[in-house]
Amino acid sequence: MLILECPYCGVVADETDLHGGGEAHLKRFGPGSSDEDFQTYLFHRANPKGVHFERWRHVSGCGKWFHAARNTMTLEVYGTYSAQTYEPPKAIINAVIKKHPEWEGYK
Amino acid sequence: MSNAVSALQGASFDGYCKVEEAGLVGMITLRGDLSSAGVAKAVKAATGAAMPGQGEITEGAKGRAGWMSPDELLLIVDHAKAADFVAAASKSLAKEHALVVNVSDARAVYRVTGDAVREVLAKLSPADTAAMVPGQIRRTRIAQIPAAFYLTDEKTAELICFRSVAQYAFDILKDAAMSGGEVGV
Ligand SMILES: [Zn+2]
């Protein structure tokens, strides 16, 4: 069972209290973008075996969206953080690097 | 106005814990900047309670104030006075980015009493009810529906859900509290 701490409530919620929102930190390509960019934005998602950044919603709690950094293979959670950011905060990156010095990095 | 009735009109069940529908309960949703003095004042005026911190529910002479999210509170008051409180708070918060709505008749409230009240809730919800103490409120789910609950003392919990699922909530609470269903026997 995946357990994440909602950064807004401080509640430690299991995944039945949450709703997954897929890959985090996507850059939106909307009207006026190239077909290729638009296609990539709509359909292409990272599917790593390892460190992954995701969006989650505390759906039966506060209702807010937040971000989580976790490992898709071990289910280890490196941390959760606010939705109001374009990229993972330094503390989260450091938590990942501490566990996986060989990690290729975000992006 | 027609005569207001609660969803299950005080239905009750005796198991190893008692489950009662709490009847008419006034409930107000207040959304806004929880750090603003105006919001704190409106909370005080409606309930007499202090502003709750994250995950807390406070009690005052006229009601309770529960923290629902970083920008939302639930004020629990006398059903007959809810409309007046909404009118007063809407007026006092007119200049702020805030929203005050009477949701009393959109909800149902249950009271669960008994020594094993935490066990009854734990059967239905993923919340760590063993760690909960009076003064905390938890928004979560019970079985398949959203719910919020808090302990008023070690043997009493109050649970709020949508009125549209009032019967479902009562049925699963009854099932969880049924005699013979005690945990660890
Ligand atoms: Zn939350």
C-alpha cells in the first residue's frame, strides 16, 4: 500500500484516500504549438523503473492537488510537496540523491 | 418554509457501540483566507470557538469550527440559527475573498458511542483512529463514501457525510457496530 503525506493537511493518507494524476511537471503545449509538441504533451509520458515525480490529489481529504516523488519499483517515497511549483524543490532532489547517488537527475 | 427534517429522522441502532443519526445539525462551509482577522471574527461570532489549526476542531459556546482544508472551515451550529449566521458572516466578510454557504440540509450527521468507538470507525476508514484524540478532525472516506469525523470524548465520535448517502452511511455504521463484531475477541 502506497502511503503519502498530504503537504496541505499533514495527514498521512494511504492511496485509497488519494487519486493519482500521472506524471508531474509537464509543460503544456496548447494552441499555436507544433503538432509534434502537442502530441508529446498529450500522449507521451515517462514510465521509469525507479525515481518518478507524480501528481496526486487528496480526494477524500482536503481535495487539493500535490506532488510526490517516489520509486516505482520499491514504492519508497522521497517526499511530497506543494503543487505550486514547476519543478521538484531542492530538498526533494537531495532526498533522492542521498538514496541514489547514481541517479541521472530530474529531466 | 416547510418543516425541516433530517435524513433519517433520528434513527438509531444498538450494537457493541450505539449509532444514532444526530437529527438536524446546522452546518456552514466557510472558504477564505484562514489567516485573516475577518474570518477569525466570523468564526467566533457564529460558534464562539477559536480558529482551528491544521487538522483541528475547536469548540465554543455556540458550536464547533473544524479545519477542512487550508482555505476551508466547517462551522457546526444550531440548525435553526445557521441561516442567520450565514447572512451575518456574508455581510462581515463582504470585502474579503470569502464564501459562506449554509450546507445543513446537504449533510447527515451520526453519533457513535461506546468504548470501542475507534474500532467501529477503523473498520470503515483508512484513518489511524487509534492515534486520534478529541480536538482533531479527519476528512477521509468510510467504505465508498467521503466522510469527516472527530471524537468529542474517548467514547463518542461524530461523523458527517452527504445527505444523499445517509442511508448507506447508517447501514455500514450499523454493520461495523453489530454485536458479535467486536475486534480482537
Ligand atoms: Zn490534504
